[in-house]
Amino acid sequence: MDDKGYKTTFPPLAENVREIKFGGAWFEVGIDCQKPDEPGVVTHPDNFWIDSIKIGGVWWGAQDVLSEGMRACLDDSLRHSIADEYKAAA
């Protein structure tokens, strides 16, 4: 399946998998974040990004298969989703 030069990734950990809705479609994505330097500090929503995406039942590196524009849109949807979760939990 790597005939086009795209790199597949290992499946993300279950706690790093999210479903993101964008443009009426749902995407199953793996996420990553930049953790705060201080222990016990909650990671700000702006520090999360899409690391991988499941396409055709296979996990792919987001940088390998998505355009910059699409990655930016999915990152933005993810950040809004996480921000909404933080507001609901407060």
C-alpha cells in the first residue's frame, strides 16, 4: 500500500484517537500535543494537532496524506472540540 511513497504509521494509542467533524464529514484521527513544562498544568487546546488519520482502514501520517490546508482545517476543528470539552468540564 506504500506504492505512492506515503508513509504509514503505527496506530495511535486509544486515548489519542478522536473523531473530528469537518465539512459534514467525520474523520478518525490520532492526535498529539505539546505538553506544558510544569507538572499538573492542563495542556491548552492550541497545543494539540492532528498527527495521523485513518483512511481506508489504515493509519497514515497526516503530513504524508493531507494537504497543508486540510491539516490546518482539521487541527482547527480539533482545537475547537477540545476547547468545548474544557468549557463543559469547568
